[in-house]
Amino acid sequence: MKLKFDVQGRTQPDPFIFEDEGRLYIYVTAKDGVEAYSADGLFDVWHYEGKVASFKGRYDYWAPSVIRHGDRYYIYVSCSTDDEFQFMHAAVADSPLGPFKNEKCFYKRFSIDSHVVETGKGLLLWYAEDNTACDRVGTRIFVDRLLDPMTPANTPREVIVPTMDEEIFQRNRFGDGRDWHTIEGAFWFKEGDWQYLMYSGGCYDNESYHIGYAAARSDEEDLTRVDFIKHTMGGLFEPVLIKNDFEEGTGHHSVIKYKGQYYAIYHGRDYASDAREEFAEARTARVCRLHVHDGIITAERYADRV
């Protein structure tokens, strides 16, 4: 089901939902800075708040996430310059609506799709970067410790890797016979005895673009030590979300436990007419109910309700 917004005609790629002091916020990808929305309730009308983070000389702000640590708010987002392609940055603010300032570059390499969490072992950053020294080359999920909200330890561990053709972003991408794979958009949470690490796989414009997950039955709070097992159906592809009869391009999401029930906030597209310009931005934020039990996640999806 599509979320409701007070400003029509805008898109909400890579929506990250955040709750603070009873109010909800969604942060999204945008060209000139991170854009945000707010609402009193998940199914209320979301108010467009404008840009909350924009750094001098940078553009293409991808897949932001936000965390509150103490009395301050930290945003994590990748962005580019003419010389740098999607390097991860952090910035700080006194409000969930920013303005986020004093930005700092985390990694001098391609690094996208943050999710920072805090456990009894401190702050940990989930993100995606490339690995070409493997059979299935491409982007995969890593976890790194943070020494403080603005400083990564820079000792990342690779956690989820591509294992199947449905995760191919582009075949023969560089003309050398190698297919490029994509696992990205990590979101971690814990429920009961289980930890879950959800992700997006494949290409946002392909038939197999999807949301999947891995799980671990573990109370370990040092997430760099947890071994997650990717969910499949006997080794075969079994995503949580994929295109259906009323929406396509379903991917990059976040999760909220709202009034005791889990929901995925994800982007998708209505089915395009033949006249739609190829690759035109049409991703909007949507919501569906998740059922989470004993290491298994399933989704209920409807066009007009949850």
C-alpha cells in the first residue's frame, strides 16, 4: 500500500523510517540533499519537510539513515563529487529534521546504504561496498564498528554475499564475461532469540529485484561476530518482497515495529505505461505488514490496505 503524502508528484526512493519522541520521520534519496517527511502516525498523511542535509560540492545523496545517540542526531548517507562516486558520510544535528552539519567522510571508496544500530557492544554500521576478488563479483553487505558516531573503526567484515543468479545486477557488465551482482540496502533488527538482516538484491529495473533476508539465532551483541544464514527455499530463491500484480521495482526498505506489529517501508513503482521514459524516477514509499517468527519473515501485501 502506498503511504499518503501532502505534496503530490514527489518520489521517495530508499525510504528510511525513524521514530523519535512519538513522531515518525522518513528520509529519502534525492539529487541535491537528503529529503525528509514527518507524521504523527504511520498511516497518517506525511508532511514534506524539505532538505535536511546538503553538503557543499556534493550531489546524489543516496539511501540515508538516522540514529539518535544521547541528545544528538546523526545521519549517514553516501554522496558524490566530480572526483568521488558515492562515498559514505556522517553529519550531526540537534533535531531529527536537521540541519545536519559538520559532515565527515567515512571511507575513501564506494560505500552506500547505511544502517547504524546500537547494542550493548556499542555502535555498529551496516553498509554495502564492492568486492571483485571472488566468483560472484559485485556489491555485498559489510558491518563495521564505530568508535563514536562520527568515526568508523575501518575494520569491516563481509557478512552477506551474492549466491544466485537472481542477484545479478547486469550480465557481462564490463565486457569480460563477468556478471555483476548486487546485495545492498541492509536493515538489521532483533526479535526474540533471532537476529534478522534484510537486504535488497538484483537491479532496481530488473524482473528479479527483491528484498530478502538472512537470520541468526544468537544473543551476540557484537554484530561483527554473528554468522547470518541467507534464507532460501531449499537453496532456491524465496524473496520476502518482489514485483506482483500491482507494483514493480520493490526494494530498498527499512522496518519499524509500530503498535506491536512489524512493517516494512519500501519503495516501489506502479506498473509503467509503454510511454514512460526509461529509467525515469518513479519510486514511491509503500508499506506492508511483516510477520516475524522463529527465524522466518513473511509479508502481507495489498494495493489498498495493510
